[in-house]
Amino acid sequence: MMSQGTALISVSMGRNYSFVHTRRMIAVKLNSYLLLILTALSESKHFLSLKLPSRGAVFLGLIFRAIFMHIDPFSTLTFNAIGSLLMSVILFAVSRGYLGEIKNIIHYWIKALLLQGVGSVLAALCGVVPDVFSMVIAPTFIALALALYFHALVKFKQARVPLQWVYWIVGLVFVGHVYFILISFNLAAKIALLALCSAVLLFASGFLLLKKQSVAPPLSHRLTGGMFLWAALIGLIRGIYYAFWNIPVIQNIFHLNLIQDLTYLTAYITVIIISFGFVLMCNDRYLSEKNHAQSALQEALDRLQKIASRVPGMVYQFRLNTDGTFSVPYSSPSIHCIFRVSPEEVRNNADQIFAVVHPDDHNKVTASILASAQNLAPWQYEFRTRFEDGTERWLHANALPQREEDGATLWHGFVTDITERKQIEINLQASEDRFRNLFDNAPLPYQSLDIQGNLVHVNQAWLELLGCKRDEVMGNFFGEFMTESSRASVYPIFARFKKEGFVSSPLFELIRRDTGEIRLVTVSGRIARDGQGSFQRTHCILTDVTEQYRVEQELKQSEQRFRQLIQRLPLALSLSNDKNEIIFINERFKRTFGYTLDDIPVLKYWFLRAYPNKYYRKKVLKTWSAALEQARRLGTDIDPMEYRVTCKDGNVRVMLISGIELDNCVIATFVDITERKAAEETIKKLAFYDALTQLPNRRMLYEQLAQSIKNSRSTGGGLAVLMMDLDKFKAVNDTLGHAIGDELLQQVAERIKKCLRVNDLVARLGGDEFVILIEDINHHLAVTQCAESVILALTQAFMLRSLYQVSIGVSIGIALYPEHGDSVESLLDHADTALYRAKDRGRGCFAYFSE
């Protein structure tokens, strides 16, 4: 039976063949084969371990026949179009719902579904619309849809895969269909081309999803990728069939056979499954990114809490929920001292905090909070707490409110214990005499106002706060020392103060007279009255909260400052976790060493690259591990240690590396001291070596001789000092010039070094004077041999500048330790005395010191 859609297409095309006859003949043949096969199998003993009677086989064959007789390509294409368009609407709704940044990727998928749906509609209307739309544009749209599927998957997987070849395939489909439809009509070649190109695109999509990387692909990837591969296999079979086995040239795209039916049904099922599979993939990624973001947020909160725990007083967030309840989403650990509860106990319900508020203050505190929430005005209040043991404490709280999206109000604030300050106020009010006594010495600024608000008394702390002298302020209105905004608010506050008899910590901006600096203060006070209740004066305490306000502002921006601080530090910094993964390096680290996180994702790679010499690397690992273990055991930081670090470009830098451990993470800091070390070496060389001969100079000789005497004294060994003076050097220097003389001294230095042992020292004192230090001698013979060797070497002629041949000699005076002296000065003096004795003997010889 043929559907009405197929009949309509057959009539409209005007072709000379009958779709109804063809389809029925194929179905009858297929069902006949199936009936024969099933009948034969039913006569066997077992059919897949299930016994089937002959009539069961016949019945099953009839079912297959009914199925095959009702497969209609037109209907399948229509369902394919409806399914594609429906899935595009579903994906559009999903992307608007909750997938966030992934919606840009989903839009590729939606475009692909729309193109596939439009292509299916155009293909289904073959014979109704021109062939250029149904047979050229339609398959091109379908191929472009498959290309967009692959494009979406590449962006989703963040894979480095070129995309040009995908769109070249789409172009090939378009050009091939133009040729096989409009130029040289060959419907079998057209179908084969589309099927094989589609198989390539489908296979690439499936392979991309099923390719195993660091971990096995999740179920959503395997489901979607498997469907892509199945559709690719069907497309390959279809392409091969129409390219090689479909011998007669067909004239109808709805040519009925098993391959066509399987292709259309596979296309319809593929659209549904891969679209739902892609939704699952997007959902998996969304959940993964959400969990990662939550972890990063928790990390930042932990750091913030560590900072807040070191701030005096209690830093907190207070929330008025939409149902009228109160909660404390965040509080620093100081809440234990302030309210004697833990942060966890009040995180969702603040009843335990209100339970310790003094009964006389409870309603006032609640009313002030509600008023702040209504007007979003800064909240400041002083109130008392009373605990079960009878202890009462005064607290000062201030906070800034903000409205949240759900209508709740959230305050960010700071609470301090002001019990001591309140006690001072009570004492001041209780006794005028004690007030007089404490007035000028009170640690807090104090002021007294008359009924007009003019200053009648201030103490020294007040004057220091405002930078004024006493005679400059007496009788002036208090508002004159404020900024304009605060001066405008002081009038209604003072009027309410006189009416209620007390004022509780309004915030004012005061201006220092000497520097112009603005200080934030709160004022707490009461009115003193006479026996008839008439106004006498005010007693007010000012609290400088400038620094507190600054701390609050810093806390609000702490996370941002923390990130900026790490990046802008003037030294290289890295952060590694307890899994030995390097999770962060700042920009200075990258500029200093050239490595990125891709180069050194774990500490193992850092040690391999930074310390390529395996012996030095082993030493560094041992030293760093010991320092880290000691720091953990003692609870201290890792002390700076000097290391030679190899950069990415091969240069070696000398670094001072130190670190601290924070939350199971190690923060390592690197200070580059390469230039400093080079400068130190240069300075050392200039300080201890002769610039001309590069031999040790007088200073180094004295230090080495002193150390050698000390060593010989402890070991009982001996040493010798040989003082040398060149003969005839002055004549060469005066005759041939200083440049020739300098070259002669350099050659002399080289000849002397060749006569010495490895551990012996030769130094130049200046001019043509040299000194040899010989250690570990047990007999004078070794010293005599050394002196003779030097005399012989320097007696031989010197060739200077390849022009002048000169001959000189040397005289040597020898002093021995301990026979001739036991100090640096005595040995050098006695060696010099022996030198003069050698010269007196006629030069070119040596002499030992003698009394």
C-alpha cells in the first residue's frame, strides 16, 4: 500500500514508471524470501534456542511483510524534517534555560538541525518543486548540516582540528549534484556521492567523540558517537551499493529497496538520538564547569576567611530572608568570643545570636535592622549581650546593606566589643569628680556640648584627633569641624539627641585643622540634667573608626586585590598543591624562567627542566625536601636558599628560593640574585687578586698565611714563606717602557706557577715583589728545591712582544714556621731580611733567615 504523499509525487513527476508496483514487488520478494527462511528454520530443532512452529514462522513473516509494505520514503523524509525542526526548537529552549556559555556551541547544532530539516522538506517535495531545490539544494543543506554537527563537536571538545576540509566536502557535494542533476543526469551517482560524503562527515564526528584521551569518554559521548558511526556505516553501504551494484540507472530518488528504507529510517533515528545525546554532553560539561567554579569559589572564601580571622573584632555577613528570618551566611572565627557560638550554628538561623542580646535591647536592635533593610541605609548600633553565666558585654556593630535578587537584604559588617568604652561612659556619667579626673587623660576623645551644640569641654585626645588648640574650639558649634555632608546631618541628629537623651554612634566626617585630613568618627553620649530634668550639658565619646572603615572596604575587595597582588608581585611566584601539581605561576615567573604551566604542570617536570644535571638535581631535591619538612614540623616558613636554575632558553640564573605552606599548598618565591652574585665575584676578584698578573694580592696572602699558620699550629706541620725580588727588572722597565715591563711580570708569574705544587700559593705584593707560600713541609729540602726551581726558571731569557729578548734573575729570602716566626708579620719580616741577605751575596740566589 502506497501513502498519499508518494502517490502525489509519482503523479507530479510524470515519470513512466510506477512506484506502487516497484515497491510492492520488492516487498513481496523480500517477504517470500523471509517466509522460506523462517519456514526452514522452524522445521529445525532449534532456532536461536527457541522452538518455532511453522505457523509461528508464517505469522512472523506476515508481520515483516506488513512492516516492509508500509515503509514510505516520503513519510520518512517528512518525519525526518519534523524531527529535525522539533529538536532544534527543543535545543533552543534548553540553551536559553541553564547551559550558559555552552549555548554558543548549541547554536551550531540548532543551525545544523534547521538545515537538515529544510533539506529533508525540499527532498520530500521532489517533483513538486524544481529539481535545483529538491535534488541540488536539499542534499547540499543536508551535507552542510553534517559539517555543522562536526563543527559544533570540535568547539565542544576544544579540539585542534582543521575545519576547512569539512566545508570542502560540502562544496564537493554541491558541485557534484549540479553536474549529475543539471548537466549529466545520473541519479545513482548523485545518491552515491551524497552517501559517501555523508559517511565521511558522520565517521569524523563519531571518531571525534569516541577517541580516548586522558580518560575514557563518558556515556553521553559514547551514545552520540556510536550513533554517528552507525549512520556512517549505513551511508557507506548505501554509497557502495549505488556506486557499484545498482546496475540499472534509476530515475527516482524514492526508488524503493532495503538500502533506501534503512537509510531514511536511520537518518530519522539519528537526528533524535544525537540531539538528545548532545544535550546530555552539554549537561555533563555544564555540571563539570559548575563544580569547578564552586571549588574555585570555596578556595577564595577559605583565603578570605584566613585573612578575616586575623582582623580584630568580627567580620560578618547578616541576611534578612524573604520569609522574615535572619541568618549569618558568613562570620569570622571571632564570633566565638563575641557571641559564644560557632559560625556553623548560625549560618542558616541567627536565633542563637538574638538569644544572647540583652532583653532591654532586643526589640531596639531588631527595629534598627528592619529600618536599615527598608531604606538600605548603613546600619550602626550599640547593644548589650547577656550570657547564661550572667556576663554582660557591650558591642558596637556597623554594616552596609544591599538588596539581593530574591528580595532578601544582605549586610556586610564588623562587630567590636566596646565593653570597656561603655564602662568609661557609665563612670563618667556616675561621678562628675571622676569625670574631671579622667577628662584630659581619657584615651578616647571626649566632648561636652551646650544646648545649642557648642563645645564647652574637650579633652586632649579630642584636640589631637582634630589637630586643634583648645582656645580655637571652645564655644564653636561642633558641626564647624565637619564636612558639609556631615554638617547637614548633625542638626536632626542633635535634635533627636536632646529629645531622647542619648545618642548611639552616628557616623560623622571630621576635618583635621592642621592637615585637612578627613577622619571618620562615631559619637556616643548622654545628656546630663539637673534635679528638675532640665538640660545641662552632653557627655560624648568620639570613636575614630577611620581604620575600621578602611578595613571593611579592603575586605570587600580582598579577593580582587589578592589576585592582582599575586600577578603584580615584583618577584617570581609559584603555587603547588599536595598532589605535587603546579596550579599557578605569576607573570614574573614566566618572564624570569620562560616556562608556562604547559611546560611544568607538575613539580617533577619543574625539577627536570630547571635542574638538568642529575647530580645537582638530586642535591636540590634533598635540600628542598629537608627544608620543607623542617618548616612543617616547626610551623615556620621555608628559609631562603640559593639555587642555580636553568631557564627555558638555557640560561642559568642564581635564585634565592623560599616558601610558605598554606592550606596544604606550598607558595614558592624566587628572587633573582644572578647579577648580585656576579658583582660579588667581581668585587672579590678585585679585592683579593692582582689586576695585572691575576695572582693573589697582598690582602689575600695575609689571610691565607694566617689560616695556614692556624692549620699548622693544630696539625703540627710546617710551612715556608719565600720572599722574591726580580733582578734587573728596573732596567728593563725603564729602557723598554712600562708596557714591556707589565708583559715581563705576567710571564714571570706564569713561570713561577709552573714551579709550584697544586696547593702552593704565589702572590704579588707589588712592583716586582712576589711571595710564595708552601704548606705541609716536613724537611727543608723541599723548600730548597722549590727555590732552586724558581731561580732556574727566571734565569732563562724572556721573549717580549716577539721583539725583545731580555734576561733577568731573582733573589729569594726564606722564613720557616715555626723556626723563624709564628705570626704573619714575623714570617714576612724575616723572609724580607733573608731576601736582603741573598742580594748581598750577589743576587740570583736564595738565603734562609738566621738570627
